[in-house]
Amino acid sequence: MGSGAWLRLLLTLAALWGIGARETQLGVLGEATQLRVPRELQNRTKKFGEASWKKITGKPLKKKLLLRVSGGKPLEFEPGRLRFHKQNFSLEILNTSRDDGRLYEYSVYKGSEEEVWQIQLEVLERVADPSIRILTRELSNGSCRLELSCSSERGDEVSYSWDSQDSRDNGTGGLCQANGSVLALSFPLRSAAFGCVCTAQNRVSRGRAAFDAAQCGSQHRDVRGVRRELLVPLVLSAIVIILAIMVIVTCRATRSAKCGSGPSQVTPDPAQVTPDPAQVTPASATIYAQVQRVQKPKGAAPSAAPPSCTTIYAAATGPPPAPDGAPRSPARSPTLRGRSPLSQEPTTVYASVTLPVA
């Protein structure tokens, strides 16, 4: 018995029982969906020329007329949203929404008789390409333990499965085969040259994502790897330490340069130097003396006093002792008028001494 005979029998039983034949059809959210009519009903429509498309909108049964064919000519009630195809009497929904997921009826009229074909439309969203995330990763004794999670951001009624990336399994012994979104792996690092594929799918689409087992750290065998979240603080700490060392070296070099260059020697003007009794500082001094003789005026009486003498100290660490043997106070540093006291460095003093002529 052919398919046409089975369809006629089904339609006959449906007419006797007051119900129509039904099928389920899938539609994709946001895409066009075409509701098709069986060939037997297409032939009957061409023969009798009377048909209609209706949509069941609620319970109790409420039907909305979408299109009517009378005398072979269609009359569309929603032309901007629906499109009728005359060659096969199918109805196309241009932009399928979730509200379109309802029960549809195509009826062919022959006098007082009506043959009904029902289509239950289910609208699903396509699955987006999934992404794989590492939940846990452990390296120890040359082996790796991974726990992977696969997820898709979009899609209705999504199911997940895992399989090997290489159809020949590549000697992994079915490590990648699992159902569900989570996959647990445990393998030696020396045999990490394989990949696992996660497949996310529903009844209208599917998406895949691959994971390379070498990401577990096969290049660092038998060494516990550094966690990525700890790598950034380590790098920042190393940079701070290097900068601190550079600052310390620079400060020491600058300080050494300042200490190497001694204070400049100040040579005071003899006319502006006066002793300051408030400052007692033992210091060595170098004294330069200039001796001049005063010419005796003509006609003056010769002096009976012996000619005076001058003692010149070329370099001295203190003043000479007092004539009476009493201790002399330490030498005092000269002070410039209007200026701060000089430092306790060796000082050069210029003096002028005038001697009378005998």
C-alpha cells in the first residue's frame, strides 16, 4: 500500500471521528517557516478549488482565518506577515516569533464535506557556538586533572555531549566521551597530544567547540605550574623592587657627589674682619704680614727706645702664650660684618704691620 493510500485512509478516519490528521513541524525563531501541505491535499485543492488556512489561538478552541482559497484565487488576511505559495498551497511565516508556535489547520472543501490537515508548530531558537571554561586544573606527579564546562549563550532545549576531536580516538581510550555539559579528565602530561570537542545542539541547530589538552601545561612536566591569577602580582612586585633599588642607588650616587666637592674657601676683606668673642673655636691659621718702616721726619730728635721687632707666624694652631704666663683663651674665629660666622675650616688672615724707623 502506497503513501497516498495511507493518507487517504488517515483522512477518512479523521473525517469520521471529527478530527484532522496532525503532524509536528519545527520553526526557527527569527527566521522564515513554511507550513507544507501533503500532496494528496494539494491535488484535492486543485480539483475542488476551495480551501483555507486557520490558526488555533486559544482554549476553548478559537480559530483565526489566515487565508482563503475560492475558485483557485487566494485571499490573504495578513499579507505583511504571511506569504501564500500557489504552486503547493503552503503558507510561509516570514519572521517566526514565539507566539507563532501554535496549531494550524489546512482545510479542503468538497460541497458539505471538509478534509482537515493539522500542523503543530514548535518554535526554537538556534544554538550559539558554545564556549569551554576550565573549572579546575591540578598538576602533580607528572599528571594533569581537568574539569571542563561547556555552555552556550543562546538556544532552546540545548543538550551537550563530548567526544574526541580525532575520530580515530588517537589512543585516548574514550577520555573525551561523555554526556552533559561537564567533562572530567585525568591523564599523564606526556600523552597530552589530543583534543576534546563539545557539541551543543537542539532540534533545529548545533554548535561545536574544541579544547586542546596541551593547555594543561605539558611544557612544564613534573613542575607545579604557576596559577595565572598569581602571575600578575608577582610581576608587579618584581617591578616595584627594581624601581626601589634604582632609587636607592641614585640617591647614594648623588650624596657621594655632594660630599666629594668640599666647601669653597672664603677670603675675607681685612677691613671687614672683626673678632667675635662669642665664638670660641680652636682653628689653625696662616698669617701673612707686611712690614713697613716709617721714615723719621727731618729735624726730629733720635729716639732712645730700642727699635721694636715683629713676630710673624707663618702657620699656627693657636695664639702665642700670654706674656705674664696666664693661660690665654682659645683663638676666636673672625666674623664678617653682617654675615654668619665662618665655618671651622682653616682660615687665611691678611694683616698689615707698620714699624717706626729707629
